[in-house]
Amino acid sequence: MSEVVPGELWEKLRRTTPARIALGRVGYALPLGEVLDFQFAHARARDAVHAQLDGAKLAAELAPLPVLHVESDAPDRATYLRRPDLGRRLSHQSVTVLAEAGGHCDVVFVIGDGLSATGVQAGAAQLVRACAAELGGLTIGPVVIARAARVALGDPIGEALGARVCVMIIGERPGLSVHDSLGIYMTYAPRPCRSDAERNCISNIHGAGGLSPQEAARTLGWLLREALRRALSGVALKDDQTPTLTFKGQGPA
């Protein structure tokens, strides 16, 4: 005969994870509150996927940093969701915009709406500023705001702007726990046809228990300088910096 897990233990477990565990029941069904919470989370995730990025508002939040606006070859949001390949290619007009801008720099930041324009709208400007603060001594090109962007769209953008490293900040696929998370994808010597194995990823950047912008920026700063020193990025570049352990309320360990 199996033992019944005490309710107190389940409550302790629930406090350690955002996963939906120990929801309880009313008869043979879930409690109404849990059902409504699930439906709300699902609705927020769907809204994040279909939301449109307000590029003008984001550019204003980035001021006085110079900003360029580009878009992928996906003509609308519905097509973007059905055709990931179009989100990896620049539109003809955007190719012209970048060719006219030209230039050379150590780093270019690209902000792509990805699968959560909600997350980008809420936190991308703060994340760019935090990352830029970790890159003292390096030249940073204009911030590129890209509509209907997949991660690989950063490759032709970085190449066109003569960047040694492209840093793509993009909205991550939302889930039922987090709908506004951001990811950073760093690519050394960006150019079309780079593979995902040639990028370093820092994910789960958000305010609800995820990685903070400052933590993500510190990790990026280390990875980026190592990428420039070693002339590579991706699986060959590991984050092997010495971790600093801290205990809340007690200062450094």
C-alpha cells in the first residue's frame, strides 16, 4: 500500500518550482482557481507569440544610442510563425539600409522580436544598457531593431555592419510559467550560413525568478572578450569563469 504524501510536504515542493504540482482536486476535477490560472497563463503565452513589437517606443527607450530599423523577409506575423526560414533572411529594403550604414565595430547589438515581443518590449532596452556597460574599451555599432526576426537574422546584419561579434537579443518561446523571457545569442565573425553550434546562448533572462540583466551582462562580457581573444564562439567556447557564491542576507561566501 502506497503512502500518502502529507500536504505540508507538497507545499514545500511547490515553493521550489514554478511547475504545476500538487494542484489538489474538487471531486474528480481540478480546483476552479487552478483551472483559471492555467487558462490565464496559456492566454499570456499566446498573446506574447502574436504581439507586435513597437519599434519606435523601443528606440526611444534606447536613446541616445543610435538605432537602425530592419525587418526579415516575412511580410506579416502569421507568415513569420509558419515560415521560420523567412525570419532568417533580410528584406531587400533592409539590405539597402544596412549597406548605406556600413562601418566597422567590435560589437553590434541586434534586438529581435522573436517569439515574445512582449518580453522584448519589457526588458530589451535595459538588457542592452547592462551589456554595453560590461564592454568598456570595445567599439559598439548602432543598435539594430529587427522585426519578424529569428536568431540567424543577426548573421547578415553583423556582416553588413562589419562587426567582429554579433549579439542577438531576442524574445524566447513563451511557456506556461514565463511568457516574457529573453535570450542572448553571441556569434563571432557573423556571416550567413553560420550554424547554431557556432553561437553561445544565455537564456531565461526575465524578472520572475530568471537571470537578471546584470547577471546575463556579466556572463556575456566574459564570453565576448574570450571570443575576441580566441577568435571563435559556440561549442568550442565554454563559460569556465570562476563562479562567485553568495548567500542571501549574508553577503559573499
